[in-house]
Amino acid sequence: MGSRHPTLQTASDFRRHYVGKNITQLPQPAMILDKAKMHRHCKSLLDAVEYLGVHFRAHVKTHKTLEGVRLQVGETKKEVRLVASTVAEIEYLQPLLHEFIQNGREVSILYGIPLPPSQVDRLAAIGRQLGQGTISVMIDHTSQLSHVARFAEQASFPAGVYLKVDTGYHRAGLPPSGLNKDDLVSKLMSLDRQGKINFIGLYSHSSLSYNDLTAEQAMANLEDELSGCLDALEKNAHLFSSDKEVTISVGASPQVTSIENLVRNEGTLLEGAKNLQQTLQKVVTERHCGFRTKLELHAGVYSLLDVQQLSTHSRAHFGDYEEEIAISVTAEVCSVYNDGERQQPEALLAVGVLGLGREPCAAYEGWGIIDRDAYSPNTPNPDRRLIVKRVSQEHSIVSWGLINGHGDEDSQQPIPLQVGQTVRIYPNHACITGALYGWYYIVDSSEHGERVVDVWERASGW
């Protein structure tokens, strides 16, 4: 996966060969990760959840690296809460999780889709290695209960279980009013009393906030998701054990990172921020239908950001693409068409769908945005943006773009790129683009944003 060198096979090989070199000297296309930006994003969210007194579960699917997990969980918190999309990610993280446990940290990792039977054996094997309480799963169908019970038999301890609630995104889960479909809650609590599962709480993941355009909307989406889970608890309160503490776990990066607006309010809060703060405190400090509740937020792509994330404007203090997005794809300019060959000037890049992905973004009609550092110094209007306008399998077309309704008036301006030049492209969706590569070339913009300082290997497969 990614650009390979015939004699280099491991991350250590790549470190020896490429650390110290400029990103223009890498085999192209290449995936670049700025660890200074990633560290800043991870720290700001950790600071926010600590300030608000809530728990946080970091999703690792965006980067799938050991080093990235270290940044997401920080160095000081006793609890390490993670969620992964594939069992392969959890297997890959095992050495790091062992290290955390040996250092006295409490590890809990959640397999992030309703449990399929084929993954029970692998999860149980990991559980036996990591120890009791380390593995959690989610369910939304009664047939999954037998798989969870089988986990307990193989691992010699019960898995933590979240009930998956659908609060409007409609990818997985049951609606609040239908949570007890086929007596699911009743059967779940029976297994909990028998010690075959350990019921943790309710889990919702709603990416409706990906279509947001303001911080107010992102905060409102988080509040709605919280309210949906509280509604599910209220409608089914008679079915749960009253002595249980119920965790409410909600999230998606735009709405979760919107809590930073509550921290950086500079003495004043928007009305939406006040409403969200009141709902957060309600979950943290009050009892609901006789239950003690605690709040857990979860998010993943916040750690790197991408064009889609910035388009939501979920935080009032977002900078531009070059300031905020921690990953980029480098690619070479194959040709430039500035002399009337086409209806408008364009350039050809040596990267396409297989190096960028094909995830759309509501803010504009393209598949990636070119870093301004690539523009010629004498470009007349530096506020214009070059975008990846069309994509083929291994190639793409760059032209001037219309972003958030701005920028189409100068579409005939020459493309300020040169044949053979290496450009950096900020992708629409960091999770998808990252999955197309086997490793990241690491740079550090706090020192030198174009010199490779490390290579991080990614988990891959299923």
C-alpha cells in the first residue's frame, strides 16, 4: 500500500532511508502527517473534556497507528478508552495496550460495530491477553447476545456491552422507542445478572454534524444526540437494573470538538453553547429515572482534521487548511494546460482515486485542495484556491475551484504550477485517504514542515 521502494519493507527500513529528507524527495504519491498539528488537536480536546469533567473514548480508525494513540490518550490520564473499527486495529495495538496496563493505566477498547459472530474468537483471544474488563462490544439485535455470551466462555470474563441507539443517523442501532425490540433489553439484563455480560450503557454515533456549517449547529447536534440517548433510557427505564450506573456515550468529531467552544468562550457564551452546557451538566450531575449516569464522548478524525471537518466550522477558532489539517498527500504535476487547450486552465497530477479517495464535501465540488505553498510567488489573487476538480484511477485534474460559493469569477486565471513540481493536497476525508497508504511520513511544522522526522506504520486489513 502506498509508494514502495524495492528494497524497503518495514517502517524501520523507511526511517533509515527517508528521515532527514525533504518531502519532495519521497516516492510519490506519499502520505504526509504533521505531528505538531496532530498533537495540538489531541491536546485541545483532552483539555476540553477534562475542563468539563466528562470521559472521552478516542477512535483510532482515522490514523491506525501506535504513535497516534499515544497522542490521543495523553500521558497523564489513568483511563485509556479507545474504540476501533476493525479487530485488526485492536490486534495491532496490543503491544501498546500491554505497555499501558503495565504502567498502571486502565485500558478499555471497544469494537465499534454490532458484534458479528466471525470476530468473537479473535476478540476473546485479545481479551485473554489483555485481561478482564479490557474488551467491550455493542449490540442492537437479540441474535448478537449469544455471540457475546460465547466471548465470556472463551475469554473467561464478560465483555462490556453498549446498547447501540439510533438517534437519527440511521447507520446502526435502534430508535429510543424501539430499544427493546424482541425483548432485547430484558434479555440483555438477564445475561448481566448471570455475569455473562457487563452492561455499560447506551452508545450513539451520529455523523449528521458532517453537514453542519456553524458551531451553533454542531453544538445543537451534540445536544440532540444526548437527548436521544436520555430519551431511550427514560422509555426503557423499567427494564434496566436500578443499581447500574449507565454510561451515555455519544459522538462524531464535529459535534464533540464543538465542546471547545465552551472552554474558549472568553467570558461569553452563545445561546447554543449555554444550552449544550446545561445538557452536559444534566448527564454528569443528575440522576435520570433513578439511574446514576456518566457521560462519555467519542471522536476520531478530530486528531487530523480534513477539508470536510473544516467545512463544518464546528469551532469558532478554526484556521485555514494549511494551519489546521495534519495530513496531506504529495503528488507530482505531470502537465499544465494554460494556453487555451481546454475551456479553462488545468493541470494534471500523478495521483487519483487510489491515492486520494472519492469522498465528497458539501463545501465545494472537488476531491482535495492544493496547499498554497505550491502556487507561483507572483500569483495575482492568493485568496483563490486550486482544487482537485476531476479524478481518475491514478490521475487527477486541478483547476480553480468554487468553495463555499466563492472563487469562480477568475476561472480563466493561469494555473500557477510547473511540470515536475511536487504539490501537497489536503483530502476531503482523512480516514478514507489514510487507508490507501501503509505508512505516514512524519513532519513537524513546529520545526520544519517539509523535512521527514519519522515514519509511522498503519494497521491494515480486517
